[in-house]
Amino acid sequence: MKLLNGIEFRRLETAIQSAETRQKVISDNIANVDTPNFKRSEVLFEDLLADAMGTNEKKIAGIRTNARHIPIGQSSSIPTPEVVLDENNSINNNGNNVDIDREMTLLAKNQLAYNFYIQQVNHDAKMMTTAIEGRA
């Protein structure tokens, strides 16, 4: 069952958790669009994951046959999604910085990402089932 314990599956699992957290944060932003002095929040994950994976530069990745071996190349760490507060600007005269159009766009984008992650999990599970049962 290496598929379910592998780094790729754990990254996908964390991406799903990140999308769920982002859904809650965006919903909270939208709910407080008219609240005076409310500052919007956002979830950081994808950039943190890219940095952890070192996708900006090509690296050689070594295979570890023992947990005590020193990792070579690509990192196997998975960052935790971070919720950050955006205190830099104000859009309304009441000190609120929630732009409803931007939040609705982010909500739609997040829904597409979440659907993709779930489809990928379903695909991986189907491929594992097919391999176990030996059917094409």
C-alpha cells in the first residue's frame, strides 16, 4: 500500500485540507464584507509546497531505503497551510479590505482546485483497485 503512504498521496491529502481551509477563510471574508475594520485573511499553501519541493530548480533525487539515510535532492517535507491576515490596505471607507468580486473569484478557483484534487484521489484509488484485481 505504498500509494496511500507515499509522499505524493500525503501532498495531495494536505492540498485537499488546504482547499477546505481556504473555503472556510473565503466564506468568512465574504460574510464580513460589510463589517467595519474587518481585515480579510487568505491561505498560503501552494507557494510553500513549491518551495519545499524545490520546483524552481532541477535537482537529483536520491532513493532512501532506510529512514536514517540522509535525503538527497528533492525534499519530502509537506508544509502546513498557513492562514495570514491582510492588514495592508482598506478598500472601503470603514476600514474593511474585502473586495467581494475578488473573493467570489477566489471561491470559484478554490472549488475547481478542490474538485481536481478529489478527482485525482478517485483516479489513484481506481488504478490501485484495477492493479489489485488484475483487470484492464
